[in-house]
Amino acid sequence: MSTPLENWVEESARLTRPSKIVWCDGSQSEFESLADEMLRDGTFLDLNPHTYPRCYLHRSNPNDVARTEGLTFICSTRKEDAGPTNNWMAPAEAKEKVRPLFHAAMKGRTMYVVPYIMGPANSPYSKIGVELTDSPYVVASMRIMSRMGKVALDQLGNSADFVPGLHSLGDLNPERRFILHFPEERLIWSVGSGYGGNALLGKKCFALRIASWMAREQGWMAEHMLILGLEDPSGKVTYMAAAFPSACGKTNLAMMVSALESQGYRVWTVGDDIAWMHVAADGTLRAINPEAGFFGVAPGTNAKTNPNVMAALRHDTIFTNVGLTSSREPWWEGMDANAPNGLMDWHGKPYSADQTAAAHPNSRYTVPAAQSPSISPHWEDPAGVPISALIFGGRRARVAPLVYESRDWRHGVFVGATMASETTAAATGAVGVTRRDPMAMLPFCGYNMADYFGHWLAMEPKLKNPPKIFHVNWFRRGADGKFLWPGYGENVRVLKWMLERIEGRTAADDTPIGFVPTASSLTLDGLRISRETLAELLRVDGGDWAEEEKATGEFFAKFGARLPAAIHHEHRALGERLSRASVGAR
């Protein structure tokens, strides 16, 4: 008798008509066979075997280089359940519109059946997905990004408890490109794109959009968050999760080489992008990293910004849309001071200095997490790691100070809900525009964001000791337009202040927006930073924040009566505190 998985594979094959079907086992020999096939057809280019052994370069179609948010839909039965920040299509309409694009889409191609586990294989919090795809690049990438193959199939057995995802490259025409999520069915359809965020269905599609819907139903949290551990001089490790929009330094923070390592403060990496968090029996919030690899932005990554990932990606890594040197090594802007002679750009053409970039601004590396020198010994702990702090942040040239602490959980949810950041190249569209991105989940929340805020608020009573909630801004600029804070490894100084706040042993100033470090409470020894610069980094400008409070109200108005009363309350309270501070300053 056929299993639910076998039935679905047969049904999908009848629709897409592949020339053959391959069930992936995740083995090394299978990967090598796939790599050989892609080398032959030009999907992969092999890199220097001496300096980058078992590494490959993949070049995308130029029209397929980032997430396409405008073509990404939540297909819930009711439009209001998708909410005003998601694109919505009725399930029947979506299937009627997109099913024809899958008709015979795999003709002449192989359908790969990719069973995978999101999360450690032996964790009770992990989930199983199965992706059907005609892209060997996707198969190779999913092998890095998840626990893929036999381990997942064995765990699934005859069960129907898996998230099905159907993916086809189609003809890569943006006009016939759709990424559809059917949360009530826990089903994903993706056609017309081979880009990781659209095609690796275990990543944003399952681990955030579908999982966030599941998490609300089941009482846990699926968040766009890194997970790190801060070790102090006594050897104690305190775990923190942090949400930043894409290309805002999440991976660099998660894999940071601490500037205070000589003082005994070290950062351990648990995850760089997604956190699944559950309330343990003792009321502790615990987090697992559902992924097995890093899908990071290459430009700007170098030995200073992220030495750990630079060490990790020297072998067994897939690079996408980076430049290629004459010695067949990957290269991107920010890797070295100058582009080397004989460089080929991401299109495969000779690079010239008058070009804007050799690597695409959203070029990527896909590397196993275990290869990072900073990987935590507990990164695959089946129980997850206990979270003591939640951190929100984004790119703000003004307004937000270097760091501040929320007053309590409810105020912290408001802080996360009011997050804003300047857009980057990780998604199609204008770059450098400030947009609201609550909890860095705007592109990834699988349901109405007002209900999502409500879910965050509903978690508090379940938590014995709720994590403290902070906001950071590494990107504040001075009057000369230059960054005020050095960032990178120096960010550990801010994490140390958070740790001391968690433990109740450092000071803060009470401001209208929350608790800001006093000038003396940050550990700044060995760092060249003037008193004036520090004052500007920590300044809370009443005028700027009055504008922020107004813009926040306009954003919240989108959600109408569905916005939780507690969020309205926190918004009014912020306005009242700003008014009192303004009167007091006169």
C-alpha cells in the first residue's frame, strides 16, 4: 500500500511529467554525482581544488537573483487572515492560476524527491518537509541547509506529518514566477525561480512562513532570529536571539570574534538566521536552529567583518553570483581592497573597473554550519538552548541609539513591532528606503501581523522568567555621514552590557523609549571613541522620536481593530512619555 508521501509524489509527477524520478538519500556519493552532472552542463563551475577544495560557483539567470516579495503569496482561506502586509490569493484561485505553470514543467528533466528535517534529527521540536524539485542546485543546497535524505525518510516512515513543497524552475520568466504558501494545508508551491530564498523551500517558505502559522496554532515561535551564546570569564554561557532584516549583519553578529576575548568574553554560534522557540516544562524559553547551514550574503564579508565564516567557506561550499579570479577563486566587493587582475564578473564576463560590481550585491555562500570555528558545542542540542535575551535591530542612520532595553515583555513586543530599517539588496526593489519591519518578519510572517503581535503577547504568561528585550542600532551616523560605532567584534561590548543588565549589575538611564546605558556602564577600554561620539550614540532626540511615534501610528493603522489593545496602550504610553520629557526639557 502506498504511503501519503508516495501518493503525493505520484500526483505531482503526473502534473509535471519528469523524464525520471530520483529519491535523494543525502549521501556524499549522491552529492558528488550531482556535482559532476552540474559541472558537465555548466550549472556549476569548479573552484581551485588546492585553495577551495570541493567548492563550486553557480551563476543565476540575471533576472533571478533575490527574493521576489511581490510574487510571494499567502493563500489562506480568508484574506483578513493573511493581513495587510502580505500578498494574498484565495487558495482555489491560486491553484487555478499556477497549476498550468507546473503542467509538464519537468518534461525532459529529473524530479528529485528531497526529504529533509528542519532542526536536529533527534529533537522533539524538529519538523519534516519534502521538496520536489527539478533543480540539482536546489538539491545540493538543501543538503547543506537541512538534514536531508535517508535520515528524514526513516524518521517520516509512513506518516503524513510532513510539509510538502513543489518547486520547478519553469522557464525562469518573472511573469510566470510565483511563490505560494497554503498555510491551512501546510503546502508550498514555487515556480519560475532558482534563487535560494524562493527555491530552497525549507528555508523562508517552511521555516518561517508556514512554521509561523504552525507555531501560533501549537503555542511556540518561529522567528527570523540568529542564536548566539555569550561566554563570560567564569565559563558561563548566556544565550541570546536577535532579529535583523536581511543583510544587516546577522551572520556577522552570530559568528563574531569578540573584541573582549582577552577579558574572557567569547561568542558561540548556534544559528545565524532562524530560531524555533518553545516553552520548556520549567517555563524557560528554549531555541533550536532549524537549519544545518549558512546561506549568507557575500559582499562585505572579509577577514575583519567575519573571520569565522571566511574560515568556514574555504571548503565544501557553494558560491552563487560572486566574481571569479584568474586562479579560479571566489571574489566579491569588500573581500579585499582592490579587484584582482583577470577577474570575471558574476555574469561570467571580464570585469572592468568602471563596472558597478563584480559580484552581485546579493551574491551568496552556502556552507555547512559545522564548519564554522565558532560553532557552539550545543548547536544541535535536541532540547534547544535557554534564551535570556531577545534583541531587535536594523539600519537607522538617525533616531535609534546604540542600544536600549525595554521596560518589560509587553513594551518589548511593542519595540519589536515598531522596528524599522533601511532596505538592502536581499530583496528586489529600491535600496536605502526606510520601511517598517516588525521583528524583521515583514516578508516572512505567514499570517496577519496584528495576530502575530498578539501571539507574542500571549507567550508571556507561559514564561517563568521572560527574556529581557533589547534594541540595537550599529548603523547610526554622525553629521559627517560616517558610522559612529565601529561594529563587528566591538559589538560584544553591547552584548556584555546586556548580560550585566540581565544579571542586575550595571546602570542605565531611564528615557522615554526605554533604558539606555549610562556613559560609564559600557566597557570601552581599548576602544578609541570620544566622549562626544559616545553621547551622540546614546542620545534620544525628542524631536526624532516624536516623528517616529507618528510614523509608527500610521503603520499600526493598517491593522485596524485587529491590532491588540496592548500595542495601542504602549503606543500611547510612548507618546505621553515623550510629551512629559519635552515639557521637562523646556
